[in-house]
Amino acid sequence: MSEKEKMEQPIWLFGATSDNVILTASMAFYKKSGQLNRKPIDWDNKWPGVRLLLARQTKDEELARYTPKGLIFINEWGPLRHAANHAFLAFISTKLDLDNSDDLLDFAKKQMFYIYGDGGRSYIVGFGKNYPTKPHHRSSSCPVSPQECGWDVADDKMSPNPLILFGALVGGPDRFDSFINNRKNHQQSEVTLNYNAALVGGTAGLLYYIDLNYLTGV
């Protein structure tokens, strides 16, 4: 049995018994495990799921940090994909446990709505209000052939990308909700497959619980 599995059991046991002794033991084990570095959830790291359970049960603010506008902030590089992944986890947890899951559902909705524009801007290229116009993406930042594409295009801070990369999720803002719309700002403006995979998962969960009209404005 893995270390994570050893700890997941008492967390779920606390959920069933409300025995604070079990919760205290779970929290102590978690801190001892060295998993407080807030590594994101990915293919070989599922500790964020454990952290989500603990945060829900303990209401410990140290387990989750947020920007002033409410984005859960896991890592400065691509924070939106982490927020979307955590929202996806929360949506799944809500679906599997319909009792006492309003807090998870509210959290997940807020994270996805932030990405879609509730924080003051959309972070999805070609969608919503004030969306990123200069994502770090080679093909969309090049002019249409036969015009040449080179470093002068990459260094152009004023002009938006000639081609709109519809649906691409950028990395996202800093921990103060500040976002610099600049294609050379890799940390915030980069677009990747794993960013969009998180967006698709979070959006699927969102659409399971709300009307699509909310997002489209219809």
C-alpha cells in the first residue's frame, strides 16, 4: 500500500465518523509526508486530491492560497491549468458525494467562471471579454503567407497575433491577478495541450451542473 493510500483511508474514515482524532492524525501524516510544496496534479502526482479532501474537512487556509479575485493559486507557471484541474476534481467529488458537497461545487464553479471572465477578463483566446490577443504560439503569431515571419514579429509588443487561436487557454495571471498580454511573456501567455486538457475537464464538469447559456450569453 502506498503512503498516499495509507493516508486517504483515515480521511475518508473521518468523513464517515466525524472523529476529530482521525482528522488530526491525517493532517499530521500529511505534513510529515512532505507534500506541502503544492505540486500540481498530473499524470504521476495525485497528492492534490488528498490535499483537497483535507482542505475541505479542516478549512485550513494553509492548504489553499487564493488571488484577491478568488483564483486558487498553486504555481506561478500556468496557474489556470491547476485551477481547472482542481475544479475538475471538485466536480467529480460532488458527483460522487451528493451530500454536503455544496462547498466543493461552489469552489469549482468559481474557478471556472474566473477563467471564463468573472475575474475581469477571459483567459481563453477568442472567447469572452478582453481575451488574450498575443498568446505565445508560433503559428498564430505569424502573418499569413507570403508575408515573412521572424523575430521582428515575435518582438512586436503592440500588434495582436494575426491569427486567432480560438479556444486556447493561456497560463494565466500572477498571484495578484495581474496578467501581461505579451507573446514573449511565456509564463503567462503560453498555450499548451495540457492547459487545454484541464480546461476541457473543468468545462465538462461545469456544463454538467449549469446551463450552457450562462457561458455563451444566449
